[in-house]
Amino acid sequence: MNASAAAPGRDPALSYRAIFISDLHLGTRGCRSDFLADFLRRVSCEQLYLVGDIIDGWRLRKSWYWDAAHDDVLRLILQHARRGATVTYIPGNHDEMFRAWLPIGLEVAGVKLCREAEHTMVDGRRLLVMHGDEFDSVVRYAKFLALLGDWAYTAALVVNRWFNAARRRLGYPYWSLSAWLKRQVKEAVKAIDRFETALAGEARRRGFDGVVCGHIHQAEMREVGGVLYLNDGDWVESCTALVEHHDGRLELIDWADLNRLSFFASRGALTAQAA
Ligand SMILES: [Mn+2]
């Protein structure tokens, strides 16, 4: 069954058995909803997994950003469901308000809400599908710290500019932000490694052949301790999706790179052209 492949606008070369996307962060300015809508418009699939942080609820409470492309994304996801794709929505930590609905087994407009899912590949291998924040001790044990982290990152860059302007006036040398960032990157690499090891370990313990997750905005496809570690990335810092081809091949798709889309391109340019 693959009726959606014949639908107008769909590219037959972009027909997949399964598509995994996460960390869209709809409702924020950071979401590349224009690129995402382009992706969702052109692909077709039998199974679509939304692996968390789809709608950004934390920010939703403070500020809210929504444009036509954000509407398109929701409309296109529902369209995939209507055309026969099995759509599974696994809430993440930014859309954890949906986790309250998990016990009743909610299904809305063909979109099924689950805490985690199991995906069986065409060759029979079983993948555990989860967002992954369960293994992020900072987010899990101190939401306050995580919120602060988010805010602090943006603030740090602004502060640095003022800080160095003041230092210059007082005759002090420039305090290197790049050195500081390098230290942060080193720590981040270590954190990513711990995250990957934890997720792969969970899959192995529970007898799965691999794990599909998101959360850390770092697309990856590799073997960790004998199981597959598959991270589908994000649609904020990069525009990536994990797909399973009809023949069972797994692939990480970098949509911006594949289509030579520029992150500096103005929003709406793509939407206008596709409309
Ligand atoms: Mn997350």
C-alpha cells in the first residue's frame, strides 16, 4: 500500500517506508517551518514518527511565534495521516503538556499519541523510538536549570558584547568568547557521548536492535555497543530526518544540504514559490 506516492506534489524518489523527525519546535522563531513544509509536501511514507519537541510548549507560555509555514506543517502532517500513513506522536520535554493525555491512549485526526514506540524494520529488526530527554539528567531533575540554560545561552552572547565594551573602556584586554565556547563545545561533546551511550544501553537492555531518538539536535547514525544509535536531528539548527527506504536501508537526510537551501534565505521565499 503506497497510495500517497501518486499524490500531486509528491516526488516518487522521496517515497519511504518510514520517516522519523523530531525537535521541530513549532511555535518558536527558530523552527525552519518553511524548509520543513517543503519536506513534508514532497515526501510520502507509510509510517511517520514525530519523535518529540514538535510544538514548543515552554516558550508557548512566554512568547509565541506562528506564521503560515507553521500552519502548513500541521496541515501536511494531518494530510499524511489522511492519505494512509500511520502517524505516531511521541511527546518530548518541550511538549510535555501532551504527556498528561498518554494514559487515555489519545488519537486525534489519525495521529496516535504514545510515550514511546516500537518500529519493526522491513528486515525484522526492532527499533525503540523515544524522544530521549528521560536520559538527560539536567532536564529530568531540574527543569529550572534547563530553562535557565536555554535563556543563558542567548544572554551570554549579548552580555559578552557589553562586557567587552566595558573592558575596553577600562583598558582591559578582550576576554575571548571563542576560548570559552571551545570549552563549552568540549563539554558538549562529552555530554553527547554520554547521551548516546545511555540511549543505546537502554535499547540493548530491553532487547531492541537499535534506538531512534532526538532531543540533542545532533543527527547521528552509528553503532554503539552492538546496537544502532539513530538520532534524527532537528529542524532548528539543521534540517534533518531519518528515513527507512522500502528496501530497509536507513538514511539520514539533510534537507537543507540536499536542496541547497540557505539558512540565510528569508522565510516565506520557499512557501511563496511552492504555493
Ligand atoms: Mn527535547
